[in-house]
Amino acid sequence: MWRLFADWFWRMDRSLGGAAEPHRGQRFAAAHPLRLGLIMGPAFGALIGVILLISAMAGVARPLTSTTLLLSLGLSAFVGVFFAGLGYFERRRQRHYGHHHES
């Protein structure tokens, strides 16, 4: 069953242009998946922080509680792990097509 799903995935990926030469962002994601996660997690946390600060200045009742701050930290950690996983998946995908080589 899993092999059938994998074959279907690679056929769909190839038909959607996955076998083409990866662009600069895809090469970076495959070469540095942890760095991608370490960039995207804090960037998302900063975005949430700016939104919370703007809502505090706009007069929203209690935007900077410990719950919202912990939720924003948790979400930024999740986003960082998610993008690191995407980077590893992109590395695997590029290896499948022969584009990524370990140095």
C-alpha cells in the first residue's frame, strides 16, 4: 500500500514539474534544513509579536497575557520545526531526482 502511494506521489510530482532543476530557494532549503527552521520560527514569532503589540496599542483588552505569549512561542516553535521538516523533505525529493549531492 505504501509503495503504491509513493509511486503515485513521484508520478504526480514529476507531472507538476518536480523533476525540473531546483531554483535557489529550493537548493537552500535542501542544503540547510535546520537553518531554514531557525530562520522561519523566529520570523513567525516576530510577526506574532508585532501583531500583539499593534493590538495592544489599538486598545484590545488584555492582548499580552501569559497565555497569548506562550501560544505565540509554541506556534513559532511549531513553525520552525515544520519548515525544518519541509527542508528535509525537499532534500529527499531533490536526491530522488539526482539534483542534491552531499559535499
